[in-house]
Amino acid sequence: MRLNKYILNELTSGWGLGFTAVDIDETLFKTFAKIYVMKDGEIVQKLNNQEFNVYKLKNHEFYDFREFRDAEFFRKTSIPIPKTINRVKRMMKYLDVRGSKIIFLTARADFNDKKIFLQTFRDYGIPIDNIYVERAGNDKTGTVSSIKKKIILRYLNTGLYRRVRLIDDCMANVKEFLDLQYSIPQNIIDKVKERYNITGEESIPVIEFFGLLVKDDGSLVRIR
């Protein structure tokens, strides 16, 4: 599919502003940090990023994020995925024109060295200084999918955005995001209607959702 079509429509059709959340691990970079599942002081399992997204802790288990928070390990071992990195660069060029927004939305918590973490993106020409990184791992109240959805909902609560996208390699994250279109609070709908003077007679939805699953080669598949 051609993602630029949707971006350019925001600039030419009068649709309104867009919001895009982009995952990091296995979306922008191939990464190799493992999350340890601990029990009684022992490592019982090591999870990669995709496994962590769907893993449910058993009784008396807890996570150890020592590798997941290691900025130097992230910088030294991460392998860029050119298709998605180049896409983000193009998106930034277009989105800045009218105020549409892009963020990075990772399952990770804070790294142990912010400067080294951010330098990884600069190494590959990603304009990280203009992109905020939301870290779902700092929130311990639910699954990765539910926390990512909650973060996106916070941005939608501004009433600014009519097109919302999640670009992520995890199907569970994409599906949970898409479920939001059926349960979005009415107060957010009302804010968007007021901002864009929507009367309810239009045939297009007030807010349109695009769930984009990243394949191994960096190509995107739209999930409906």
C-alpha cells in the first residue's frame, strides 16, 4: 500500500490533521535485547520484543528489563530497517507542513542513558529531536497493547486529529488500536466535530483509523 497517499491527502483535501504512532523494535530497527522472566530469584525465560508484547506473567513471576534498558546495547546491536526508516523521514517532511504529528511509541521503559539512545536514531538520519518517544514500559497497569492504546487516546483527547495511524510489527497491538475506533469516547468525537465544523451529514467518519502491520522486510500491510 502507498502510505504517502494518506499523508498527502491531509495536505490537499482539507480532511484535517493526522496523528501517527510508530513502534521502534522490529519496526524501525531489528533489535536483540531480551526481557527476563524471573521467579524466586531465577531466570525462567528470556523474551524477545514480540514475545514480550503478548506474554502474561504467571504467579510470582516478574520482569527484569536489564537488557531492554541498556542504551549502549541498543545502539551497538540494532540493525536499521531501511523501508520504515525512509518512510518516517518522508512522513516528517510532509507532516511538518500543517501540524500533523508523529511520535515513536515503544514497549520499552526509560533507557539508562537517554543521550546514547537518541544518538542511535541520529546515526541513521532519523530526525529524533523533532519526534517524542512515548515509553509504554513506564506504565505498569496493563498489557503493552492496552497501554499503547491509552497513550494514543491521550493524544486524541486534544480533538486535533482526524486520521490516526499505528505502525507496529505486533498484530495484537494493531488490533487493540483498531478496536479503539468502536469505543472512542463521545467527548473526543464532539471536540473533533467542533474543531472541523462537522455537522454529521458527511459520509466519511469523524476520525479514521489505519492499523499498519510491519512485515519482516519493513513493508506495510493495512489491517482492517
